[in-house]
Amino acid sequence: MRVKNFRARTVQEAMASVKEELGPDAMILSTRRVPKSPRDPYAGQMFEIEAAPKTEPRKTAETHNPEDGFAPLREELAAIKDLISLVGFGNGLESLMADHSESAGLFAALLRTGVSEKKAKMLVKNACESMDGIYGKGSGNSALLKRYVLKECLRQVKTVDPFAEDQGVPGMPHAAAFVGPTGVGKTTTIAKLAARLKFQGKKNVGLISIDSYRMGAFEQLKSYGTIMGVMCVPAYNRDDLVKALERMGQMDVVLIDTAGHSPSDTPRMEEVAHVLDGGFKVSVHLVLSVTTGFFNMRESAKAFSALNPESYVFTKIDETRQCGKIMDQVGDLRLPISFVTNGQRVPEDLIVPTPQDLLGIMLGREQG
């Protein structure tokens, strides 16, 4: 049996590493909170999981044990025991699981999808309370609680299609700017959206790039525009943007590509805000990649909230198994989700999701 140790800052990160390397059926052999070294008392908290790939026992007459049928149950109980000891008994989780033993499996499933410990506990706790209010405490079962957890998840997420109705000022196009950190896929997302609006929505679409920092940024957007037969112009300052919008006054929709930058780059953030504040109504949409770490995603959203975004666009859902972190993000900055991307193909890999679609994306096969 191949045994390996996995260390991470959080429970879900450690469990995700186990699942990624050893598979979803890996056996959890032991778990522990790693004590801080006396030499480095300020080090961050770490967790360690000892796990092994699950192997099927050889079935022979000589080795048959009548109790082998209970082995999977014992493994599951051991995993749950380890999970509870890992989370700790100081946060009320033990009383929740004492009243609802079926909640342990659901809690673990949420962690595997990338939902944080705090969020997973809140979702399960609210679901238990809702179920108890209707059926009475202790009357539920795993299948029933699962339905209530899914209902609670659905309650957390909202969706919106910003272009379903004309939101522009009369005589002016609906201008929408897409902002976010470097490398999240803003330009490709805009190209996908432009193609969808033009060919499926039958709208006149224009493209503007105000990204004067990334080499070739305008050329990349313009190449997409040329293929689609869509006008694309650069704007290097606020006056340029005003002139470009006036030039595209007969368009239905104008999509604006902005420069990506670090969330800590306050001067660049202020520059983007200044350019977009040109007297025209411009809706702002925050683009985040789900491949980004949990804390970096949170910091990015916090920083870009200064631009007053109206919706989220989550990209690269095809590149990670932990889309559950979206659940945390929509709880931190309460915005509806407008679009999700799941690949590099233009325009195919763009999803205009319903809440049910998002639930499937966030929870993956854990939902099934």
C-alpha cells in the first residue's frame, strides 16, 4: 500500500491534494494539525493528512473473512472521525454532527469541491435547521439533508444576463467594461461574448481596448474583431474612450477590454476608474479565474470592488476541480454571476448560466 503525507494551510486544500494525486476513493489513514515550530512561532497554521490509494483485496477462499463486508463502513467512519478531529471541537461542528450524523459526509463533500470550512459548515448548519423546522429534529436522513443543502446552495447564488435587455442610454450603446487581474482571460472572454451577441443575439457590436500596458493587447482584440467583422478601436485615455463611444453611437453593445493588473496596484486601479468615468454610463463586470487561490481571489475581488462591478465572470472552470470556491466568493462580494467560461474556443466555451447550472459547476459530481 502506497502511503503519502499531504500538507496544506486548510482542510479543503489538503483533501483536494489527496483527491488529485490518489483519486476520489483514497483512504484517509490519519489526520493531524501540524504544531508550530518553536523556531518559527509566527508560521501559519498547517494540516497534514496521511492517505493511501484504495486497493481491492484479493478474494480467495483462504483469506475470506466474514467481516470483510464491514470494511468500507469502518473506513468511512474512520475518515469521518479524522475529519472531525482535524476541524476541531471548538467551533460547534461536533454538536451539529451529533444531532445529524448524516451531515458529516456532506460536509466532507463540500470541502472536496473547494468550499471553505467556514462556508461548508454554514451551508450544512442552515440546511439542518431548515429541515428540522419542517420534519422535527432527528427525523431527517442523508438523502433529505442533501436536498436541503442543495437548496441552501441555490439560495446563495444569483445569475444575471446583462445584455438580455437594452440597458444603454437612448441614442448610445450599452457599454460594458470587463476588469480583473492579469491573466484571467478578459480579452478571450470579450471575444466570445462579442460573437454570441453578434451571431446569436443579432446585435451590432463594437470593441474598444483601453489596455495600453500589455504588448499586443489591442492587436489580439482587433484580430478577433476582424474575424467577426466587428469594429475595434483603441482608447489610451478618457478622451479617447469618449470619442470611441461617440464613434460607435449606432452600436447596440460596446465591449471594453481593460488592462489587467495586480490588486495591490492602487495607481493603476485609479487610472482605470478615471478612464471609465467619462460621462457615459458604463457597466463594469469583474472577471476572476477559478484557478486562482482562494485568498488571492478574495483579495482581487475586494480590490476591484472599488470600480463598482455589477456582476462576476468566472473563467477557466475547465482547468480545476475546485470550483466550489465560487460559493465563498459570491458570499464575500454579493454580486450575481453573468458568465462562465470553460475553454479557449471562441465563441463556444461561454456559458450564460442558470443557478442550477452554477450548482452543477460548483459542486461537480458531488451534486449527483
